[in-house]
Amino acid sequence: MSQQQQVDVYVASWNEPDVDQRRVLIEAAWANGGTYHAPAVEALGFGAISDNISRIRNKYPNRVFCRTSEVFSHRQRARYTWAMLDPAGSATIAGVDYALFDTDGKLRRVHCVYQRKPRAGE
């Protein structure tokens, strides 16, 4: 798979409500032992990455995660922007991911930088 295809499978994993199906997507996109880094979490491995997605899906229900830019690639590195949209199409969270790919083309590491829209009462 190309880097863009790997990223798109990863993005699809954020939208998959079924844990078993999400795990299939994560294993297709990520190298064994891959690590997701974000300001609030560091998730190592397939299970922790899936658990983090579940945590965010529960915290922000009825959201759709989408890639909002092309995947800009250089050798084994890439970056792209994304957003998590509410039912009205407004970004609840938006950011940029910096990805490092393993020699087999799967995601080895993703560093996530994001901005969250304040929730009511914040």
C-alpha cells in the first residue's frame, strides 16, 4: 500500500465503531509495536491504539474523523491534516499528524498535534 492508503486505513479505524473490525484496520495500517503520541496520550501497540480511539469516540460521540489534506510524503515520513467533525460538519478537534513508516510501509509512529474547540462551560 502507498503511504496515503496506509493513512486512509488508519483514518478509517477512527470511524469504525466495532472493536473487532477496528482492530483489523489498525493491524492493516500499523506496524507491530507502533506508537501513537498526542498531548494527552501515548499509545503503544494495537490494543492501546484501539483503546485510545474508543476513549475519544466515547468522549465525543457522533463524530466523523476525516483527512483534510493530501498526504505530503518524503521517504519514510509524511504529514497530513485532519478533523473530527460534529453532526453539523463543524470541527470539534482539528490537527496535523506527523507519521513515520516502517520499512514494510506500515505506520511505525504518529505524532499528533491538535486544537480542540472549547466545550460548553469551558
